[in-house]
Amino acid sequence: MKQAIVVRKDLNISVGKIATQVAHASLSAALIAKNKKRTWFKKWYDEGQKKIVLKVNDLDSLKKIKKKADSLGIPNQLIRDAGLTEVPPGTITALGLGPAPDEKINKLVGSLPLL
């Protein structure tokens, strides 16, 4: 079991901002999984909450991954920034995926590069 967080690299945001967006994405997707895929969440949690952080070039790429995640039944959440620091309010910065079985996550984002 693992969780994947996918971040847009076209925003040119700072490392601190990326860390914050990744944290938001991880927690948000995990809470959705806890409610909708409780057995996946529990197994992932008990195994140590494995995560990977990946990157995509742009918003369109992120939205395509979300659409595929929905079709595969993978819990997910797009993250929209509040706009208090580096990007305008409502900017989609990241996508949290899972936790879900490794093979489902790999099928979805296995070809993406690490951040």
C-alpha cells in the first residue's frame, strides 16, 4: 500500500510551499480513503504510511491523472491554494492519491518522475 502526491512543476513555487502543498494533499487524500476505503487506509497506516512525491509539467496533466484515479476507484483530492503567499487564490497545486494498493498507484503514476 502506498500514497502518491503529484505536484505541478510549472508553478515555480518554493521548496517550503511545495512541502506545505504535499502535506495538504497527503492528509486530504488519506482522510477520504479513511472514509471510503477503510481497509486500504488501515493497512497503509499499519504498514508505515509509505508515500512517493512525483511531478507533472502542468495543470492539464494533473487533471488527467485525477480523472484516471476516479475511474480506478483510487481516493484522491486536488489541492487548491488559499493564495496567501506565492500563487493566486484557488490555484491547483497538487493531487493526493490514495492510499491504495501499490499496483493501482503504479498503474496510474508509475511513469512519472520523482520530484
